[in-house]
Amino acid sequence: MKSISANKQTRPPAGLSRYSRPLVIALWSAMLMGAVAYGQTFNVVDVKVEGAVLASPSLVLSVAGINPGDQLTASVTQDAVKRLYGLGFFHDIQILAEETTGGIILTIRVKELPKLNSIIFKGNSKIKEKDLVEKIKLPPGGFLAPHEIYEKKAEIIDLYAEKGYFLANVTPLLNYSEDSASVEVTFQINEGSKVKVEKVVLTGNDRIPADKIVGKMRNRKRGFLKSSNFDKDKFPEDKEKIIQYLHELGYIDAYLKSDSFAIDTAANRMSIFIDIYEGPRYYFGGATFVGNKIIPENALKQALKFRKGSYFDQEKYDESIYEVYYLYQEEGYLHVQVQDSRKTEDSLINITYEIIEGVPSEVNLVQIIGNTKTKEKVIRREMSIRPGQVFHRSLLIRSVRNIMQLNYFGNVEPDIVDLPSGDVDVVVKVEEKPTGQVSAGAGYSGQDKFVGTFGLGIPNFRGMGQNLSFNVDIGSRRNSYSVSFTEPWFMGTPTSIGGDLYFLNRRWYEDYTEGRRGGSVRLGRRLKWPDDYFRVYARYRLEDDRFYEFSDDYKLTNSELYRNFVQFDSAYYNDQGGVDSVKTIDYNFYTYGDPLPGSLQSFGEDWFTSSSLTWSITRDSRNLPEFATKGSIVSYSLSMTGGILGGYWKYQQHEMELAKFIPIIGNIALAGKLTLAGIHAGDDNKILESDRYSPGGTGYDAIVRGYDDGTLTPDTVGISAITYQFYSSDELNVRPDLTADPDSTADSTRTYTARVRGKYMVAANLELQVPLISNQLYLLGFFDAGRAWLHRRDIKLNQVYRGVGFGFRLVVPGIGTIGFDFGYPLDERPGQDKGWKPHFQIGTTFNR
């Protein structure tokens, strides 16, 4: 056989001896090559394929593109070889020729690359295997070329460098099958340690201190509690922060000239070198408006975020343009164009705003999408923006806020769709969230201890916005049953009506049990003046109350006392019946007389009726019903119990609450709350005990964490009479009949301390709310203060009890928001240890 061959081999990287042959393109045999050189061609009679195992011969022939009857030239052969190598299946290709009658027979001889069976990663702990697989994108089953192995090695090293592991080393190991048709690749990884930033060397800054600029970077040498590990992903952001900071200070020509690294491999430390161009500092000059007719120039200038003479801040400059757009969009001019131009005079930048106002846009349609449960009318009635109105952006923002306040939706997204006419459609997309709350379980509080609960709450009953709830609490200290219903839009108007029925038995501090049974009706209305954040409510409550099961300790401090002394002789006989000895026996014990004035025992465990009417006015401008980041709550309520309303109890109750929510950064917010409360009565014995105040812990009246629930009440020192009664008896081993007259008596007095629920209360809460997972998990830091007093003259704000601590809130679908707090008391409270105290509560501090 005479050969006409083209032989080409790839040169793999060093280390893979299996493929370490030079790249060869086989020469034609001398005779045929000479003929080709003179332009002679050969007729192809037949084409054969050898060596193709995984790749089919038909594929090889198709890609080579040489068919019987073709005229073979040198260029045809070379092109065929290039196309076959392009498949990525072969590491060696030869084309051989054999003369025959009528021309030549070609044989395409190929050697296939091994097929990749699997990839194994060893030594990786800092980066998960799935992330490595995603990075190299080398799926098993394909042909593996030698250069790919080293390309993937480099990609793995790059991935480790991105995570700060610059010293990572990767060694590829190949394990071939017996026929060399397949291979298993193992990447042995030595991760090393993260490189820490030792220093950042900044040059080019002439006026701004380097530490202030470097302080904006994440990648720098940091304090003991913060990591100095280099994060490659954060480095581009660091460079942007540097330039942005300089721009904010008026150095608007500033830019980054260069950056580089130097790594000390022995110490595993990095130095970062950054060179900047600072440039001159610029200041705001004058601002001029051209083309404005609808909005006067003074209103536009007031909207600007900068003032003449202040240093130029690109962020404030951009915000100013946004505010100009907002003013026009508030008036319906959605298609206004604001073209700004800047002219520099020395270090001053004068700005001209050229405004093309256009015409106002009207709202054509308001579409609501995404509501799968809530009826559309429930959403639409909360919207301030309506079809036919001139578009006002504030109305759209208010509409979104009102819908979120329903607390039925996880998210509300508005969209404005431009129409050819210049008008717009408003599309509001809502995302329903679980609102029905079915709960069964157990809870714990310092007051009620363990309580088994079952509840069914449907805040969006039938998708109509109605609220229906059933609750049962069963425990050693608390048993209650209640049902409640609220219709927020009665007869299609912003008027709410509702009612409650309840029955409660509750043990108070081991002292006594309170029983309550009754119900209430409620009526509320949204107002439009002074603004539409205001609501007014009225509530009438009729219930029966009683107090029973008094503890001995309570009786001891709330009753007239008789201390009884009994003394008599007891004889002991011997076996002969004579008296062996005589011993004197003493008894000393109390008996209770009438209850002291003001004691709950004086009610004789009878039911007494409470009839009360409460008026409330509230202004609630929060942006969210829970975990608000801005807005406020102001509320005042006046309750009248008894009098012309009838019933046994008779008093007036005043309560005021102020809450403010201040955004800090993003969704991080500072929330503050102040509660003031007081009760006025002609006779303190006519005040229902459960309406008095006992703040502390996460109690019902006010939250002051770090203390036991309901314990920050006035301790009253009382004086009562005590009568000593002395008895004697000559009856052996028998206590005397104490119904008889005592042998003698003596009168005295005693002092005692009793816990009394207060008539006046002050409480304050301050919380920093940090969302770890938005709308799901929040971290809190808090400061609480509060106390109750019995008399107005006793109120001293410098004597409130204070506590600090931290906690978190978890939003659980179907249950609600649950919280765990750890409070530390800053003040001594008799009877309580000064140390960290856990608290559990349902709901938030600002939504109780």
C-alpha cells in the first residue's frame, strides 16, 4: 500500500505522557505528493474508516466530507482533518491512500479521546461539591481532551481565589480503564487558609485622609470581632464605594487609576494597593428652571436636596431630579421631561433644568390581579386612586399602604401602563398569604404558667375582609373561652361593627381566682378629617365579675387576725397506772376574722356587674401592620364604668399611646412607644381589679422585660389590728373549744406588705428591629421602662424600672408572630433576682 496521509496530533500539557507526541501532519507519499504539487488530482474510488469505536463511521465520513467520485487535492485533505478535529472526539487522525483501478481508496484512521466516566473531588471542605461541579461544567459521558483537564484545574483555583483562598492547590489525577477507552478524573484539592488583609495602601489622595476612604471598604484590616479575610466578590464593590464616597464629597472627577495585590504566602497575609485620582472639589452653585408653568420655581427649588454653597454630592444631585419628577407626577404629568445641564465656573457648578411638561394623564382602568381568595371589592375599597381621576402618585402610594395594612397579602406591587392616548392604566398585583390561623398547642408566661390553647382565627373570613375567631385556653391558672366577629365595612361604608362573647377564670399570682363572663359590641368609623389616617371607635361592655379561692397568704395579709395561744398539762402513765410524768403542751395558731377594708374577700365570692362604655380615637400611619419601618400611631381612649350605665363598679379610665417608627438603613428600623394610663374613682373599692395596671415582663398591661410578669406594681404597707387570745384546758391531749371565751386577751397592731395593682401607669419601649429574613425572621435589641403607682402624688419618673436585652420574632404561617426575648433588669426589685430573664410572647411589642 502506498500512503497518501495527513497526520495531526495535539500537544497536551506536560505531565500527560500518554499523549506526549509531537503534532504531525503526515506527508503524501513522494510520488503522489509530487503529483499534487504540480496540480494533479486523484479520483476517490472508496472511503473507509478505521478506529472509530464510540463515534460512528457514518459521522466521521459525514464530517470529513470526502465521498467516492470526488477529486482529491491537498487542500481537501487538510480541510477534512480540521473538521474532524473540530468534533473534539479524537487525539490522532491519519488519512491513508491506496492506488487502485480508476483512482485511489482512502482510509481515515482515527484514535479516539477517552470518555469521561466520572469526576471526584477530594479535600474540599470550604466549597461544596455542587458548587465545584457548577463551576467547571464538565459532565460525565463526553470525550475528555488533555487541555480541558488543565483548564478545569485553573477554574477551580479561580473559584477558591474568589472565596479568598489564594493559596489553594489542585492536582488532577487520571485513572484509565483497561482498554483506555474511558477515564476517571480526581481533583485532589489542598485548600489552605483564607488570606487575610494586612493593610490597604492608598495613594493619590491629597485632601481626604486615607483612613476615611479605606474605612468604606469591606476588604481591609478590621477589628477583633470582624473578619479581615479577603473576599474577592466584594472587591469590585469596594472600589465603587471609594469613588462614590469621593463623589459624595464633591470630588466628581475622582476615578480609580489602578489596583493590585501582594500576597505574603509565608504569613498568609495580603496587601492591597490602590491608586486614585482625587481631583479638585466642586460646590453647588445656582439652580435655574426653564419651561415650568404648572409648578412655580420656588416649589421646585424647595424640592432640591442641595443648597447653594454646599459641596457637590452626586447622590443628592440625582435625588433632586427624582424629586422634580415626583412633583410633576403628583400633579398627573407622568410624561414630563427634565433635561439638566451643568456649567462649571471655577469650583462652582451651576445647574439649569429645562422642563417639558406635556399634559396630565388620567387613570383609565385600575386592574387588580393575583387575588385568589380575597374578593376584589375588599381590595378596591382600600384604594385611594380610581378610574377617571388625574393620576397622583401619592394616591397610588397610599393605596398600596392601605392594602398592606389589611395584612392579607405578603406583597403588593403597583405598575403603571402607558396608553397611546397619554393616559395610564394602573395594575396592582397582590400576593395572597395564609391568613387563617388554626393553632393548638401550649404556651407559657410568668403569670399564667403553662396554658394549653386551641384557636381558630380567620382574619379574612369568606374573602370578605371579615374577622371571625374562636379561642379556648386551658391551664392550671387560666381557663377561657371566647368568640369574636368583626365586619369592617358595614353596608358598604367604612364603618366597622363587631361583637365578643367570653368566659374567663384566671388565677392571679397564687393569691385568688378571678371569674369574668360577658360580652361587648363595637362600632368604628374611618374619618376623612383631619386626614384619612384617623379612626374613631365606641365599645359597650357588659360583664359579671367575681373573686374567689383566696390563698392563706392572701387571707393572712387581708383579714383581721386572732393569734391563739393554748397551754395545758398532759400526764403520762406508767404500767402500774400511776402518773409517770406531766408535760406542758403549747399551741400557737391564727384564726381569721373579717376581711380588711378594700380586700377582695369583702365581695364574698359573689358576682358583680360591670357596665362600661369606651370611646377611642386613633391615627395610624404605619406603612406595615407588623414590623413597620416608618409612620406612627397616636391613640387616646376614655372609658366610663358604672354611673348612669348601671352596675356595681364605678370609675373613669384614660389611656394614651404614642408610637413612632423611624427607618435607619434599608428595612432596619427604630421603633419607640410611650403608654400613659390613669384611673379616677370616688371610691377605690369601686374599681374593678382587672382594670387596674400591673406592668412588667410581657404582661397584658405593658411590657417591661427583665422583670417577672405583672410585678411592677405598688407595694403597699398596711397596719392592722391583731388580737392575742390565751386559753388553757385541763382535758388531757384535747384542744379546747375555741368557741368558749378565752382566759385572757391582749390587743396589738401589725404591719404587712401587699401587692396592689396600680391606678396610674407609665411605660416606654424602644426597639431596634433588624430583618434577618424579610417578613419571616427579625432580630431585636430593646430598652424598656415602666411602673404603676397607686396614687398620683406618688408618680416619680426617676423611679421607673428599666430593662435591656435582645430577642427575635418568627412569623409562622397559620400561627402568627411568636417572640422570644432575654431581658436584663437595670434596677433592683425586691423578691426578684437580678439576672437575665427569658420571656415568651405572641405578637409584637407594637401591635398588642
